[in-house]
Amino acid sequence: MGAKSWVDLKLDAETGIETIRAHFEGHAYDPHWHDSYLVGFTEQGVQQFHCRKVLHSSTAGQAFLLEPGEIHDGHAPAPDGFTYSMLYLQPQWLEMQLRALFEEAPEHCLPSFAETLASEPDLVNRIAQAFRALHGSELRIVRHAALDALLERLSSHVHWRQKTELSPRMPSVAIRAREFLHAHLDQDIGLDDLARVTDVNRFRLSRAFKAAFGLAPHAYLVQLRLSLARKLLRQGLAPASVAVQLGFADQSHLGRWFRRAYGLSPAAYRKRCSNLPDR
């Protein structure tokens, strides 16, 4: 992360929505995913990121829409970097709100974004208004009105997909390895452990896993731990406790990976999102 990069993040306690405004120069963050829907827009510069196996370039005034679990990175190709504003929408909250708009929404389905980038000034304006209302801690009625206006516009970009967590076309080797990582995420797992569970050699396993999930097994495990670290930090747990609970060597080890993925330290994230003093 460049020396002039910065991150400003807040949490709206009522909805659980995180609002983040950030500026990055050069390398912004490593490939990672979120458990939230990401709805934001680029304010200045060019924001490059890989997502859905495509290199996207979001320019000033362009909206970007990402779903939970979508792996993405971030890079500024120009010397002056890029600035963006973004909302992290909790899946349960967004689904409930959209079902109120879509009275005939299909059962057993989740909202999904048809496109990653959108050149639509009205959508960008509504994202900006919702961001300002939440980030600026406006009156509840103002926040509600801004979010409703955003949801109404966002609904035209949503389609509904089945709640199938994994595609049946994915190799069983990758699925079994993923299940093992989730069940033992706090342990010091080796590729030999995954090879033994899946009954294939580690080279075939690594190829199948990366083809299925977009990350090598070790990188997937780190991102899985980081995703859970955000939840624990939001609950007020100290970074040192989170590091131990999730199998990191120590707090500094957690901190290095956390900053590479999110652009700020675990302590800074906890302070902004838990309303508790640092320990």
C-alpha cells in the first residue's frame, strides 16, 4: 500500500452496514473476498481489479457491484491512485429489503448482480447519498430514506439465483478439500493433510482447488480466517485473541495478512466497527 494511501471506515449499528471511503496508490490489496455485498463507486482515478476471471477498470463516476465470496484484488495503474466510496451490505439485510420490493421473489434464491461495473449516474448518485447518510450519522429517517432510494435503483441490477453453495460441476476433490479447510481452519493444515483426505497427490489437488475456487488452498485458508477475523473484531475481541482463536502464529502475523487484504490493521478495524476501546 502506498505511503499516501488511507482508509476511513465506519459501522452503522442499526443495519450492520459498513461504510468505507479509501484512497490507494500502487498495489491496494491482495486477492480476497467478503461475506457482504459490495456496492460502491470510484470517485477519482482508475481502480483496476480482477473479478470473475476478468480484469476490470473502474473509472471516476462508475459503480461497482460484487457479491459475497467473489474474489477480487485492487491496483492503481496511474501514479495519482484512485479513491472510492463503498457500502458493505449484510446479506440477510439486503435479501430482506429486496424481498419487500420484489413481492414475488422466488423462494430458496439469493440476490445476485448481473454485472460487475455499471455506468449509470443515477445509481452512483444514490450510492453516494446512502454513503453520506450512513457515514455522516444522519437522522434515522434520513438514513432510511437514502437506503430505500438506493435499493429501489439497485433492484434493476439484481436477479435471483438458486441457493446452491457449490456448482455440481466442481470436482469432488476440490469440494472435499474445501470442507476440510472449513472444519479445521484453526489448525496448522498442510497440503499432505488435504491430499490424504482427498486421496489424490498434492499437485493434482492444488490444481483442482485453484481451478474451482480461484485461490490455492493455502491462500483460501488465509482468506477464510481473515473473513472470520472481521466478524470477531466487530464483536469486540482483541486482535491478539482473534489471532490465537483462528490459528495465526501471533497478532503480528494476523496483522500482516489483514493489512494486505483490507488496507488497515486489525486494531484499526476493531476500533471503527466495535465502538470499544483498544486493548
